[in-house]
Amino acid sequence: MASAHPQATTKLGTGLSGVSLVKIGAGVGGKYGMATCARRRLWFYFYCAPMLRVQDDGMAGEPQRQRVEIITFDVRGGRGAATDPFKKPVFATPTTMGKLSFWKPLCSSASCLCKSKDKAPRDVVAGRNQSRARKPAALPEADEKSEVPAPIMTTLLLTAVAIVKRLGLSKVVSVGLKSAFPNITRPTDAQSTFIPAIVQGKDLILKGHPGSGKSFGLILALLSKYWTPLPQRRRSSPASLLLVPHRDLAYQYMHWIERIAATPDGLRYSTPVAQVIVRGSDEPSVHISRLRENPSNILIGTPQAILDVFQEDEHAINITNFRTIVIDEVDSIIDFIPADAYKARKQQLAAKMRRHPSAGKLLLDRIYTHRVGPVKSAIANGSPQLVACSATLQKGLRQQFYQNGWFRKGSGAIVKVWSEASAGKSRATETDGACAVPGEAVQHYALVFSEDGSVKDVHGVIEPKRQSQSDEEDAHGGRMMETWTDSELGVGELPEISSEFGERYSMTPSPFNPIVMEGVASIFATEVPKMALLVLPACAPVQRAIYDLRMLGVNAFGLDLLLSTTTDRRGAGAGGGGEAHGIKEEDNPRLLISTTATTRGLDLPDLSHVFVWGVGDVKVNTNTYVHLAGRVGRFRGGGKVISLLFQGE
Ligand SMILES: Nc1ncnc2c1ncn2[C@@H]1O[C@H](COP(=O)(O)OP(=O)(O)OP(=O)(O)O)[C@@H](O)[C@H]1O
């Protein structure tokens, strides 16, 4: 059968007494396709998915056999089409699907259904009064914009494999998860507690070790609650808001969502799954027009960027439509008074917070006016569910949530999930049904560089391999003596530094200590297999650091997921191996440069080393260190965290 549909690529079988089977494309977790019965002029749209064993924990196991769901069928010609889905799925292997015996009963049932519903003219169903030679109507032409032949393809996605009882994940999310992240087969112990709580609409405080799957679980829960690929009634405003501290984390979430809710090529959901609102991407007016034209299910943004939108147009986002508010890395979004601070310090901080409330606080006060204000009870209970999450959720911050009236009142109103198991260990065992997070231990070093070029690990925990490197350094007066010339480096050829900057930097002294820079360069050269991260203090000039490191021969880049996801969206991230969030995999190891303000929560699976520069700075406190160090030792294994200090700091 010659197909008019652009996606109809492979003909699987034909001539089975008029039944032609045309594969259309790969969908979420399986294949969807179309079969036509020329004689009866029937079109079947089916979804064909591997059967996934549903485990006790509700996650999908390994595929067993194939399940075919006839989603819908049409009778073509005459006065239009009759459509009615079969109630039960049928099971088949690809071989049986190619046999007439499989299609025959379906054709008969389809004809009966049409007759009983009397939706199609008799002659069309039976084909008696029609010319037998008449061919089935051509497949619908794809409209250039939607590329969706009717809402059928989206229906196909919805009816994919059934899994997931206990976690409360929706079918489509389970299937999307299995397809996009095949390595993720079980929830962690924390996920198996907090995902159901979110799905059930409870307020939640979530604290867990970096890399223990909090963010990933949050997105599964939000998608399960608010995303359906079926055409929906047009939303007036997004149903959920996910607040993040910086734009790269917003893009990381978006990247995960795009992978889980991936549409087959050319399809587009009638309602966008998510929209990102961060500063530095588009103007507020652009965000507003997107919100007006076709609001997404999930809004992801930084508090300041969302406030910018409100400032431009107060009605751009209808906050009464929000059903769930999630705040990731909450302690960097909401200011709080540490519970153990001295009284005078507490008063000082309280005064500061009154004078300059954080964007996060202003936004939450606006959303939770009902809980905050004098009118409580019924309205308050109707206000959106609130989920606060961080690896370092301190007592003072939790108190702040209660004091500000953002959380629901009443005992047992808040679910608290504490997962203190490190990414390298899990309290859960395999038999718990929860995932034991594999991982080697993370090694921590604090290297002190001196004016004379010597370097010491303050704990004296230097590995034998690194010891020999130190020996080599000593032989050269304590420093790697290798030097590079500008022409060998070809700084101008590297993408991120414009010649204007290059020229300027070459004329001005660097704010970075050259001895420490060289130390980073030599450790990077000898130890890093794929990717390392250098975290600078919040206000440090990243571009200058990139320039300095490139002058030392390091393949250095700014960590910018916005840039990498927009230029290359083929990233694999967790479970997919290889690339993460569109950061291209390449043979040459790379050193990503970020600041303490833009590093929290990021998941970079290829990362083996984190260099932290600025631990001497008071701003890198214990909590910040936990977050920075937490970029390694996640699900993917161990890693090294190397704090860089200069003597006297
Ligand atoms: N159940 C699971 N099984 C295997 N891998 C998982 C599972 N859940 C999440 N992951 C993977 O673990 C990695 C870390 O997840 P995530 O970023 O959600 O951790 P986190 O706890 O939010 O970390 P942080 O505190 O740094 O934000 C990701 O690559 C994610 O895909």
C-alpha cells in the first residue's frame, strides 16, 4: 500500500486478504501503527508495546511479551468515520500480528460495532454496495503544523503500557520513564515515600543527600499529576509551579521532562508540558505571550523571573489555578534565620529580611495569601499543595515555613521525608523493593598551595598516584614547568571567548592566583578522564577563569545548560549514559566552570572531580560545601572533591 502519510516508513506485511500493516513510528515505550483492511474499509490504529512486568514497588521490570492495543478504528468513505475503541487489549508477538488469524476477528468485531452503533452507513461497513476494487482512502495528510492525524496519535500514547500502583505514577509517565531512562528500574527508598505523598496532594518537606534522586522523583510526581498527552481543555494558566534557584537547574528539569514526555517525531501535544521562565532567556513579554497563547501544565522558573512577569502583567499567571508549588533547593530561595544563631544575630537577620524580603518569600506570600491572611479554614485548605526540598534543610528554615503560614496547619498535615542515606550507601536493601544506590565513596582533599609552589593536602590523604605527581612537581621546584605558547593553544579558535575579551584579558592581570590555577590544570591533566567542575565564588569572573585555564592548555568551558540544551538537545543524562543535558560528549576531557550560585542541584553524570575554589571565603559554609561536593558520588559512583586554598587563606 502506498502511504500518503509522511511517517509511514516501513511496510510490515501486506496482502493478508486485504489487511495491510503499516508501521508508522516509535512512540513512548513501544510502537504505534496502523493497519488497514481494504475489503471492509477499516482502519485500525494500534499501540504495540513490550509488556513490562510490574514489580511490587510499582516500577517497570524487564519487557516480557508484546501487548497490542487497538486504540481506535475508523470506517472510511461515505458519510464520515465511526470510531470506537476496543475495550480489551490483545496480546501478540510480531509474528502473530502478521497473520490473518489475528486480524480477522478484529475486523468482524469492528464491523459489528459499527453496525450496532449505526454510525456508518451499512454499505460502507460491509462494503457490499461499493466497488470491490475500490481502495481504502488515503491516510490522512499531516497538517504541517500539528502533524497529528486527528487526536489519534496522542490517544495511542495515553493507552501505553499499564504499570505503577504503589508509587502513584501515571501510566504515561511510567512508560516514558522506561523508554527514556531504561536504567532506572526502581525507586529509591525516599522516592517510594515522597512520590505517593505528592501525588496524593500532601504538603511535604523533603530532605535527602545530594544525588539521592529528589529532583528526579519530584518531576515524576509532577508529570504524573499534571501531564496527559490527551488533548485537554485549554488551560487558563499552569497547574503547577516549580521554583528553582538558577536557570541551569530549570533547564535540567526541562531536559528531563522533554525526555520522559517525548513525542514521536513530528507530533506536538496540544498543551505544552512545561515552560521555563528564567532571566537571561527571553523578555518577560515573550513569556507572557506564551502563557496567554497556550499555557503549559508545569511552570518552571526562578522566583525573580516569575516576579518580573507579574510586574509586567499582573494577570499573566492566574495563581488561583496553581494546585502544587514545589521549591527545590529551598534554602537558597527562601531567606531564613538559623535556629542556632545568637539572639542579636537573629534580630539583625530578621530586620534585614523585613527590609529586603527575598523574591521567593514575596512570591510565596502572594500565592498563599489565604493561608497567610486572616481568612483560613476552607479557602486555606483549597490553596495549593506545597513541597519544599533540599539536601540541607535546616530547622530555622522549616520554622520559617510554619511562621509565615505557608504550610497547612494541623497535626499530620505535613509529610516529612528524611533520607539521610548517602548516595554511596542506602539503608534499603534489594528486598525492600527500593533501589540500593550504588556508588563508591567520595574522597575529599584540601590542597594548600604556597608561594614557593609547593602543595600540601591538609589531611595528608594523598593517594600514591598523586604522590608521584607531587614528586614530579618537586623535581621542578614544586611546579609543573611545562608551558604553552599562545599559538599552540589557539585561544582565538575556542568558541566562548571573543577576541575582544581575549585581547582585554591579555592586557590585564588576572584576579586568580596563578599558582592555584596551575595546580588545577595539572591535576585536571593527570586525573580527569571525562569531565571535572571548577566552582568559583559567586561573583567570580567565569570568563576570565576560562581564559586563564585555556592559556594553561585546559579544555575549559562555562557551565551553561541553556546554551548547551538549545544548541544540542541530544543529551542523555542519567540512565542514558554519555552526554548530560546536551553537553556534548567528546574525547578531550573538559573542565566546566561555574560559581557557587549556579551549581546547586545540577546532575552531571560524567563528572569525576569537583574543584572548589573559595572555601577560605566565608560564603562557602558547610551547607554550600555539601551541595558543591554533592555533584560527585551520585548514582553513578564515586569522585573527588578538591578544595583549593592558598597559604594564609
Ligand atoms: N530510582 C533511581 N534509580 C536510578 N537512578 C536514579 C533514580 N532516581 C534518580 N536517579 C538518578 O540519580 C541522579 C541524581 O538525581 P537527582 O538530581 O534527582 O538527585 P537530588 O537528590 O535531587 O540531588 P541534589 O540534592 O544534588 O539536587 C540523576 O542522574 C537521576 O537520573
